[in-house]
Amino acid sequence: REASAYCNPAHYAAFSNDFFRELTFAQALEVSIPAIAPEGCLLGWIFDVGIPSTKAATVIIPGEIIPHLNDLLPIIRAMESAYVEGKRSVQMHMRVSGQESVRSYHFSKIRLFISVSNNAPSVSAAHRLVDALSAPSTFTLSTELLSRFMHEKLQHQIRGFTATYSLWNLVCLLDGEWLYDDILNCLSELLYFRLAASTKSESSEVPSFMFLSTRFLEDARSVFRCSGSNAAYSPVLLAFRERVKTSEPSCSFGVIAEDAGHYAAYFCDGAAVFQHGDSLHHPPASDICDVLNWVLADIFPPKTVCTGSIALQPGSGQGSGSCGIAAFNFIECRVNECASEWTPVVSPAFRQKMLIDIITYHFIATDAPGVLNDWVATCVPSDTPSSSVDALSGYVDYNLTCPTELHPIHMFISSSIREQKTLTPWVGNLPTMPNHSTKLLGSPISFTSASMASTSPTHIMMPDVFKRKPLEEITRPRKRLRFDSTPPNSRSLFVKSPDRSPSVILVSPPISSRRQVGNQLYPRSPVKREIRSPSIVSISPPTYRKVERSPSITLTSPPKVFKRAKNDHLPQSKLKFDGDQRPHEVPRNTTSVIAGPVAVGSMFPSIGHACRAIFQQEELNGQQWRRGQRKVDTAGNMSRLVLRCNHYGKYKPRHLDHINPSDHRAGRTVKTDCRAHVNLCRHGSLWRITLVDWKHNHGRYIPVGGTASRPPTQNQSEAVSQLTTSNNVKFSRSQIAEVLKAQSIDHPLEPRQISNLINTARRAARSEVALLGGDVSAIIRNLEEKNRTDPGWRYHVKVDQNSVVVALFWQSPLQVELARRYSDVLINDNSYNKVDSQYPLNTGIIIDGRNRSRNVFYCFHRDENTETFNWVFRCYLGDEEVGDLIKPPEVFISDRHSGLIASVEDTLATTFHAYCLHHLEGNVDDNLRLLLGAEWPNFTRDFWTLY
């Protein structure tokens, strides 16, 4: 754990995983990804005990070339072990463009290199997607949807589909990219629900057409290959067979198969053949007849395969790489007579239309109330026979459900009605369709039963919201990048540097490099500028507002971050300062002091400019000044201000009369009755120097090389508060001083000032948690708030007879969705000393379709007995009365805790309980290593060979 904390960069570091996790499409346009060297440029490396602290060793600086990911993998694998051995950095020998270099890097920077390599494709995809969506095209997003898309996070999951994929992955719909299977499944699911909602009748509640997932044939083939035609069906195949029986005799289905990186389509209806479509005109798969006939045995008579009509996909140029688009269209044309057939010439238009439809549906689903399970009803009988197959299914079949009136597909259909074009929108020009609502995406969508009840047909027309002027016709004047119209749910991203890195990056391309996207201006390409230091990256326009600190206990919310002054980027002539604003409260780098000497008659645009000019000039001379007397006019506005040396006035000792003068303490004071001062008077909207006196009666007050002491600014207070209340790292005073110095946040602070800010922040955090009733109450309050804003959050609290919380269980909406989708395997483990109350932290883990482990619930509880574990599993499985169920796992993996074993038998009676190999190995090691002594290596080898 200590090694991981040292090796991982701070969550607010530029180019860290958290940085990319919070990145929006608008912000990605201003991020310049470092260049990545070709593989093999790393000639050698060695671990070192030194702890580097320079910015070149701890953060990624502009213009830096980073090693290739494959060159870094051996270092990453050995890094934590090297930390245990006392190593703290790595020296790397590289040759790039013929030039060799040897540099030492902090372990955390190696992690930053990995993060850049992993996330560079998403940033590149963001640029391409914005270019495609903002370019003139037959199909375009409305201005409002385009603005919302720009403020979506790159790694935000596409909403409304059973498949989970990040938004940036939509880049596969551009040009001649090969289509990702999950994006293809999203298109299939959208077509299925659109047809189901458009053709639903009172006589049949079950849609007659099914568009199967690409994983359907994978599942069928894997089961069929195990035992041939006598094999038992998997649960997904059993449900599919029941679904076919329910919608006979008009049942039809399409499925897209992927083989060696190429897609082909198969369609089945009442005919005696399976129709096959392949854009490369390849023959059907050799086993397709056997597999499909086995799946449909006793339902349909055996069928053969015939080749349908489909355009030939070229090997290069326009339309190449579009086998998935062609296969999708092959099936679509057989269920929608109005759909146009795919050809290589119109392939880009097909891709653009699919991209627009997925993004539009994503936002409609985002605004829709409820979650995916609330929008559908099952259309498979509840008495479906169970399966005896041990094979596990890795996907959820959306064809087993039908849309209810709450499903966002109705709003999508209503907003997708368009006039006929040369390229007919896919499934877009049905003769008639229900007019569920005439309200489009101008404001948050209201899903009411009244608006969804109308089923009167409407003619095809193009709503105004889809008619946009080409970008060439936009005559609005160009302006600097501003996000004043940011949606409520989006927020600007400001990333702070780690405490080891003395630098600041401000990425702000010049006006000439920006282009119009809807109502916003965005850069055409990343532009590098002269910068002061490279460690804080500000990729959103600054806003000036007070940042309210949340309680120190957080669950999944990202930490609050620094905010800069609203006018930080404006030219000097447009800056405005409050008449009574003190110079140290002026946001840093807002403007420079106007040119010219500070003398009688000098004019300043504000009192802030005047004070700063005078203070800076005197600070260079070794003197510290402060504000003195001021006068106000009848309206209460300041009209005159005197600035004085801090030695002004005479020291007046004060002693009690009964104390002997010889016992008086000889105190120290800086007051020497210095008469140096400057008078400032308001002159209209400006401020003018009317009198100056630079004569001091004392020597230099600020040592050579020192700075004047100033009160902490708001920016500094917020920065120290953020670091002090961080949940991930505990910063010392010296580390916080390093961060403030590295980030150049306003003027330097003295150690005592930093200590005061630290103590103030800690008191405020403790008070805030105490007001919420303590740590546990604060967590529960946080969960209640999350559940109010998003009903997908689940949490349960268990108390004892004294009303003391003994267990707390919670799941995020994403975890619930993952648990429902990948419910076949559940891994459970308890980690100790993970919470302040020393309760074990119980974690549930599933394996997704890509063999990645994903946490699906958390629970900390006081006791580890059968009763407590029963409570945890009941919370996980949900409540049938409220329709909040999660399917029990088919396999449960854990250690051999007696209470856990008994609980699985009670609550997961049909689940196979397997024991974790890691824990078994640990038991063998603990119990036998000392007894066997020198024979332990031989025993270990023989034991695992036998096992």
C-alpha cells in the first residue's frame, strides 16, 4: 500500500488517470498530448535510491518526448518490488532522433507516461469527433445537443443501452474505421427498440423482429462445439428459444457474426433459408447451418443458407473497413422497406447518421427518468425452463424485453422524424409512427403518461431543430473561448500539480487558431505557448467563485479543485476592480502594472492597480507598505486613500502602574514614526497620485532576496484547505509550502501562515462532519443526497439494539448495472483496517465481458458472522417488491471463512461456492513453511504440480 501511494501520481496531477477521467470534449481540444517515441528507443534502465524533486523528474513538461508503452512495461512490473528494496527512482537511457540522453525519473512520472500512452487515443478521438460533428453534413446535431456533447466527459458511458462503452469510442463510426462490436450492438439495440415501439399493436405485445447481439453466435458456437447437436442449451439460448416461440409464426431475426476481424450478416424469417450477406462476398461460415438449426430445433424445420444481394466492399478508399455498416444495413433493409441499401459511395453518410442517432439517443436517455430496467418489460414467460449447462453467459439479451411507455425510444422517434432525402435515414422513414410527443430536446424532457399516450399517426417532416445553417453562413464575430453556457451538470476541469512538481501549464490557443462549433469557439489544433512552469493545467476558462469544501468523507465524487479569477485572461483595459479591494486580494497575473514611473500625476484604472504598483516598487527597495487612512464621499464610495510605510507611527508602551519600571519588558517594534507615504485620489473612474514622499527614517526592512509578508489570499486558502483535507495523501507543512511555491499561487507565505491555514481547514472539516452527526452520519447523508439526485444509487444501513450502525452497504448506478449484466460470477473478499472505525471493508467483484475485474458493491460491517453476511447478500440481491433484483451468481468465489460458507448455503442456495486459490496458497504457506524449512521449495513445486 505504501509502495502504491508513492508510485502513483497525485490525483490532481496533469495527465494522470483522474485528469483524463474528468476531461470533456471541449477541454480535450486544448490538451497537447506529449509525443511518444517509437518502440525500442529505450536502450536501458536501472533503479536508483535517490528521490528526484525537479519538475523534469516529476511532471510531464511541454515538448517532452515520452517512452513507448511497450518499453515501459518491464519497468512498471518491477517498480513496486524495487520500492520495497529501497529504490525510489529509475534512470533511463534513451535514443530519440539520433540523440542519446540519460535522465532520472520519479516513480510517479513513470505512471504518468503510462497514463498518457493509454489515454492518447481518446484525446485524438475527441478531436476527430468534434471535427466531424461540427462540419457541414446531411445529418447534423442541433446546436444545443452539440453544446451538450462538448461538455460531456470523454470516458462517460453511452446511456440507454445494455452495452457499456465510452463516448470517445464513437470515433469508430468515422471514415473507414473498423466498427467496435459494442457500438454495433448499440446500433442493433436502437433499431430493435425503434421497430418494437413503432410497430407495437394491441393484438401483439411481443415484437416479431429480433436483432441479436454479436455475442449470440459466440455463445451458441461455444456450447455447440462442446457436445454437438446433443448439447444442452445455455440460459441465453433457452430464453431465445422461448422468445421465438412467443412471437411465432411471424418471428424473424437478424444476427451479425464476427470472424477474424470481419463482419457478416444472417437473416431468418418464415422462409426455408437463412439469408447471408457479406460485403466482401465471402461464402457463409461452414458451421452456420448446423449451429442455427440446432438452436432452432423443434421450432423451425431445418434450413439452408443462401446468399443475399449486397454491394461489394472495396479493399481501400471510400467504403473500405465498413463491413459492420454493410452487415447492419443488410438486416435493416429486410425489416424496413423504406431503408436505403448501403453502397461504398454513401457509406460516409450512413456512418454520420449512425453517429448522430447514438448521440441524440444518449442525451434523451440521460434526461429520461429512471434507469434501463424501468423502461422495459419482459416478453419471455416467467416459467422458462432452467438450464443444466455449466457454461457461463457473458451478455444481457435486450431482445427478451419490449419498451414500455417510459422508454426514451418514444421521444427519440418523435425527434427523429425527418423529410425524405436521397439517403433515407435508417428506420427513419416508416409510413406511420406514434406521435408520442412533439417536444424536442430544447429543455429537460418531461416523460408523462399523457404525453406518451397519443398514438395518432403523423406524416414525415423535418423539425426546425434539425435544420442548421452551414458553418460558412455563420457571421457571428469570433470571440475568445468561453463556457458561460455550461450545462448545470457539467463543470470546468482544473487540475493541480503534485507537491513534487514546481510548475504551471496554461493551455490557451490564440484566437486565430480557433474555429466555430455551434455557439462556441474551439481550437483547430493544440497550440503550445510560452509558459511559466509546467505543472498545473488549466484547460477550461476560469470562473471566479468561492469553492465550498465538502466534508472530508467522500465516496466516489472527485475532490474539489482550485478556481481562478474570472477575469484572469482578459486584457488590462477590460479589467475592473472593486473600489475597496486590497492589492493582495487581486487574483494573480490578472494584469501588469501600467507602464511609466510611480510619481505625482500618475493615473491608474483602479485602486488595486495603484496599490500594487506602489507596493511592488517599494518592495524592490526593501520596504513594506500598507494601507492607511481613507475618506469616503456622501454615497459611501472611497474617494481618497493614503498608503504608508509599515514603520509609520510611534510606539507607545503600556504598563500597569503598580509594576516597577525596572521590571518592564523591553518589547520590540517596527514603528519609527516613518513619514513616507503616498496619497491617492479618485479622478472620475480613475485613480491619481496627488502626493508622494519616499523618504524613510530607517534602513532596509526586507532582506536582500526576501519578499514582503502579506496576508493569505483566497486562492492560497483554498489551495491549502484542499491539500489539508485530502482523503488520499496527508501533506506536511513543508510539502504544502512546496506545492504553493511550485504553483506560484500569489505571493509566498511564511511557515506560520501555512500552519494557521492548515489548522483552520482542519477545524472547519471537523466541524462540518460533526454537524452531520459524525463520520458515519456524513457518509449516510452523502448517500441520501446521491440517491435523491440519482435513484440508481442503492444503500442499506444495519443498526444494533442500541441504534449503533454496525454495517453500511452501498452501490453506485454503474455498479448496479454491471452486477445485473455480469451476474454469473461473484468474487468476495474483506480488507481490514480500511475505515476509521477499524471495520472490515467487504467488496464484491465481478468479471466483465472483457475479463476485467469490476467492483460492484462495498460494505463495511463490525461483525463477520453468518447473520451479517446474510444481510450483505440480501442487500446485493435486492428487493423483489420494488423490482430491484440482481440475479444470484452461478459461481461464488471467496476464502474459507466459516460464517461466509454458511451464509452462501443460506442465501445463495443454487450457487456453486468455489474457494480462492490465493487464500489457499496463503494457508499452505502459513502452516507449512516453517515446519518444512529447507524442503519448502521442493514441496511447493511438487504441491502445485500435483494440484
